[in-house]
Amino acid sequence: MSTAAVRVLKSGLRLPPLPTLRDIVKLYNLRAVKQLSQNFLMDERLTDKIVKQCGRIDSKDVVLEVGPGPGGITRSIIRREPKHIVVVEKDARFLPTLELLRECVAPLNIQMQIFVDDILTFNIENHLPDITQRLHLIGNLPFSISTRLLINWLEDVSLRRGAFRRHDTCMTLTFQKEVAERICAPFGHEQRCRLSVMSQIWTQPFLKFVIPGTAFVPKPEVDVGVVKLMPLKEPKTTLDFRLVEKVVRHIFNMRQKYCRRGFGTLFPPDQRESVTFELFKEADVEDTLRPFQLSVDECLRLATAYSNFIQKNPEVESYNFRAPKREAFEAKVS
């Protein structure tokens, strides 16, 4: 038996005869649009490998794919035979290729829905109201939205809403290699940043493997990391997501300086030194550590100290150190 045949059998369902992805791209003249950060993955061995990172996909499961493009990863998902596939694609040029796949799977009792929509505003609860089936999120994300989308989804995890009304919804997503490494970076690692801490409060992220840029069409200037993020059954905090994100963002604004410097910008200059000293003492955190040396727990203790402070001093919450001095002052006294 040929290597190709073995791979198809192991990957699951054999699809009806279809044009290759390269033929489809040529047939429909589907050139990547730079403004949409489009890069097509043509190698089915790699698309199968990405889908494999989702783990077990049962016949009753639902898979939501972000940015399917010409449908490479979609084909690999179909071979795993989920009950229901939802694809969300912003670029309507790919509609004919996705409709072709939908026609092919209709006789196989696989429901496939296609939405021409922006995933950043796509309402998952409206389109997938049933939470009795497990949901998998997967996508070769456009670089331009990957970080923003992940932050949005982490907030959804914290609120148990959207795709995360069940605790077992996992994300298998692509990022620029450097971003993928940051998401998974442990404390003390030079790549550790705001995204590392936020991801690790609500999920357990794993960098599964790296795809060389040469595997994509057109070739991006960077390699790509495939990251799986598994929501924690018990998140590491019950604090409001946006409050935590605000504190962590300020801490990492000055990542090469002592962590007290960034944290201090949460407060007006006349209070900054004394309040920062007191809150680090309350949180039992060493204020001369660099931000990347802080553990998740230390960041959360600082967020708790800040939360306690603004409950007693609510006028400080609206302070913005980046605003012009007059605006910052008005926010302070309003």
C-alpha cells in the first residue's frame, strides 16, 4: 500500500474525487490578499497534522473553523467525520470552493454551514445555541487579527460565554512563531509578556509544532506555530477579565524595567510612589523583579491589590497616564 493511501486511511473518511487545492486556487483565480493577511496552506499532510492536534473528534462533535480560505484544513476536518462543521470566512471569493465541499459532504450526513462574516464580530451563541455537543475551534488565523481574537476568546472563557459555555471547548490555532512562543512562555523566559500571563490564567497553552513559512502560499516572512489552548476547569482567578488585563498590560508596558515602574502608571503622579509601594507590600511581590520574572500568581496578587484599592478610591480607576495632562487630571477629579 502506498504511503499516500496509508495516510488517507489513517486520517479518516475518504472524500469523493475533488480538484486539488492548487487546481481550485487556479480555477477561481484565488490570489491571497495582503490586506487580509492571507496565506494558504496547500500540503494536506500539514493540514491533517493541525487537525490531529484537536484530539479526538467524535461523530457528535461540532467544529468551527476560522478563515478556511480555499478549504485545506476544512478537508482535513471533514475526514474526521464530525456531526457539524461551521466555517466563518470574511472573504466571499472563497464561497464557491466551500460550497463545493458542502455539496460533497451532504450525502455523508455531515452538516456544513458557511458564513461570510468577520470572526471578530461573529455571534457564536446565536449560530450555535445548542451546547449539548462538544465544540472544537480551529483555524489558520490571519496574523493581523490573531492576538486580538485570542484576547476576545480568553474574555469569553472567563465569562463562560460564546464558544466557551462548556468547559471542554479547545482552541487549535496558528500564530506567527514568535507570538506562539510568547503565549506559552513560562515566567523567567525572555519571551514572556502580557499575552503569556493572560493565556495562562484561563487556559493551558501548548506549542504543538512549527510550520516553516515555505509551506504557505504566498510565503510569509516568518514561520508559524500551532498552539492548542485548553480552558482550565478552575480558572486561576475570579477577578474581572478587563481589570486583570489592564493591570497586566501596565506591568508589561515597561518590560525591561522593574515591575513597579509599569504598575505605577495605574496611578496619578502625586500618589504613584507611595501607593505602588503599599500595594506591592500588600501583594507580597518583590518590586525589583522584571515583568517577565513575575509568575501568574504574583500578577494576580497585584491585580487583587489594585482591585481593593480602586474599590476604596474609585476616582483612580479612570486615570489614564497616556492622556494629555489636562485630560488625566480631569479624569482624576471627575
